[in-house]
Amino acid sequence: MLRIVRILSLGLLLTCPACQHGRMFRSRFTMNVRCPVCGVIFERDAGEVTGGMAINMTLTSAFALVAGGLLSVFTTLPALLLILAIGMATVTFGLLFYRHARGLWTSILYLTGSIFED
Ligand SMILES: [Zn+2]
């Protein structure tokens, strides 16, 4: 169990789950194909990026629901301002969490045996 938490944490921190040293991303939105330290391929099959996108969409939607619910209950903001604020916060959260969602997905792939050293 501790190993699973550690591997998922490495993914959230954008660090290679295999060697625990290599960086997953070389720029803001560009993921390395291979780990620069150990050389494992992060997303071996085509379409694996959709797992990270699904995590990002799910957590961003949950964030929007919770934030919208809390703001509508605990504030007296007009509805239009509330919708605009939630919309902007949701887009910002989705963009900021994108890399971490892909890193988390890469960790899940590693835990399921889909990422391995050649
Ligand atoms: Zn590595």
C-alpha cells in the first residue's frame, strides 16, 4: 500500500515512477517520450494520453461542482458573476492540473505493468 501511494505521489510530482529521478515533462505541456534518466517509455501505446485527460476532466468537474456549491451556499454573489467565476476557475484548474493528471496516469500505467524497462 505504501508503495502504491509513493508511486502515485511521484506521478503527481511529475517524476518518473520507474527510476524516481527523471522528469516527465520537458516543457509546460510537452511530455518526454522517454525518461531522460532510465529511458522507459512513458506512454507506450497510442491513445494513452486519454487516461490523463479523463483524470483531468473528472477532477476538474468535481472541482467545479464543489466550488459552485460552496460559493452558491456561502456567498450572495449574483448568478452571472458566480457562473463567470466558476467558469474561469474551472478552466484555470484544468490547465494547471493537466500535467499532474498525465503524471498520475503514467503512475497508474506503471503500477499496472504497462510501463517497464526495455
Ligand atoms: Zn526514469
